[in-house]
Amino acid sequence: MAQLAPGSVGNGGRIPDTMSPGALPPPPTMPAPSNPSPAPSASYGNRYPNTESLSRDRVESQGYRVQRITPQNNGSWKAETRRDGVPSRVIIYPDGRMVEER
């Protein structure tokens, strides 16, 4: 007489007593799609809604007064500024570098 595989239809889907469900690996877990909020981080991404405000704050922290700031095609920002009454231009690159043009 042939024996049926454990959990098959012929034995009513029952697992024999010799097989323990604890021996099976845990099922894979997937992140809940209903949780749209990302994990908190220490990055500036949470503080600054866009790179313009980050660039403006960065220039102002160096003592400049920003009069106008415009985005460039390469991802940088060009700021028309004044410091100690002297006009200048400052370029803020995406990697955080700042270059002053006089």
C-alpha cells in the first residue's frame, strides 16, 4: 500500500505527529505597504523640504545675505549675495562644496 505525502488531500491535510511545525522556517516578512512614513533619520532631508532651502541656509551660515538664488542645470544653486556690503556670487554644489565668485 502506498503512503501519501504529509499534508496531502488523501490524509485530510493533517501533519503526522512526528513532524513538528516548529521545525519549519518562519514565513518571510514583508514591510507593511500601509506605512508610508519612512524611519526617522538624522539626515537633513527631514529638516529641509528641498535643496533650495538647504543651499540658502548654508550660504547664510557663512555670513552672506542671499538676495536671489537660482537652480542650475547641473544640480547646483547660484546665489547672488552680499557680505559686509560687497556683492558676490556663491555656487553651492550638490556635494556641499561652496565656491565664491567675486
